[in-house]
Amino acid sequence: MSNVIKISFEEIIYQIKLACQIPSTIEDIIHRKIVISKAEEIGIQVEPKELQQAADNFRQKNKLSNANDTWLWLQKHCLSLDEFEELVYIRVLSSKLAQHLFANKVEPFFIEHQLDYTQVVMYEVVLDDEDLTMELFYAIQEGDMNFYEVAHQYIQDTELRRSGGYRGQLRRLDLKPEISAAVFAATPPQLLNPIVTSSGIHLIFVEELIQPELTELLRQKILSDLFLEWLKKQAKQVNIVQPHSKLSEPSVIV
């Protein structure tokens, strides 16, 4: 016979506290209250058809293909149907508020930060011997070896070695400043002079620089980033009275 363990909501709240998740939980609560308050101030409303469409999209994304799957999911997350509707409602409201506040700011932001979205396709070998790195650099330049041969011989990581040192499509923020400065100043295809960092000596082949385009996916990311930054700024202006006992509720003044 299997043991039965009863878990109360008080114990769940206590575990959230022990897991040090109270700050992030309070932050989520504040953000939700700010969204509701600001949307009400502006007069943004969610129409029933918008709510239904969002609920359908949510179920599809979470592979809840029928009523039974949905019911099991609700049980797993301790949600009632009303609470599920509230979950979807907040998502739709947040999306509409973000559109209202920042839809016309996405393109100017993209233009201003266009360099940050430029990507590089590059290959890299990192060594700890500067003399060897220079020797390999000149060997590639003179055609005695190619970059793939160097990568296959000197990279320890199996997957990276098999891919010839391919690092994928990277942005400036993905690279150390001293590396990104040289990489994004390259004229592809180009083998860069070895670069010394705290990680070692980098031998880099720049295959391509990809100029950014404001795709729908990037538009949504910028919109989301702007909205989240706005939420964080709004949250800093909120006065919070922290709970003193494990079950008391914090007071939030928006």
C-alpha cells in the first residue's frame, strides 16, 4: 500500500518561502496589479472573443487537445476554471497594454539599436599557447592548413570539434568586448589576427555578418523587452509592506 501525503495550501506557501521564491512571487503580483490598474486607467478592455481565442491558443501551445487534458492540467496546477480564465485574461490584457504603450516605439528603438542586432557567423578555436596560435594562424593564411583541420586537431569539446569550431549566429552581447570589436569590424570571409583574452588565445574565422531585419519575431521581442522594462520602473515606485508571518499577506499600494 502506498503512503498518502496530504499537502495544504499553507504548506505550499511555506515551501515557496523556504525556496526563497517570495521576492519573485511578490514581483509577479505587483506586475499583475500594475497591468490591471494601468489598463483600467487607459480604458483597455478584453472582449469575449479575444479571451476565447487566447484560451484556445494557450491550450494548443500546452497540447491540451481535449477537455480531459485540460481538466488534468488544471488539477496539476491547482486552478479552477475561473482562475484559468483569469490567467488568460491577464495575458491578453498585458499584450494589449504593451501594444498601446510601445507599438509605435518598436521601430525607432530598432533603428537606434540596430548594431546590437547585427549577427556574426563565426568559427573559433581557443588555445593557451600564443606561439602555437600564431603558427597555426600563418599556416592557415599560407594555405598549409585550413580552419577545419585546425579545429579538428586542437578543440577538445567533441561536438564543437565535429562542427569545426562553428559558434553559430552570435550578437555583440554574446561575445567579449575585445572579441566583438574585432569580429564586427571584419570583412568576411576573414581570418582574424589572434585575440588574447582571459580565456586564452582566440583564433577566429568570420564567415558572414548578417544585417538585422525587423521581423515579426524581433518586433515582438523588442515590444516585450520595452514593456518589461516599463513594468520594472513602475514597480520601483510601489510601496510594499512585507509580511511578517509565513501566512500573512503583503500589502501592495500601487
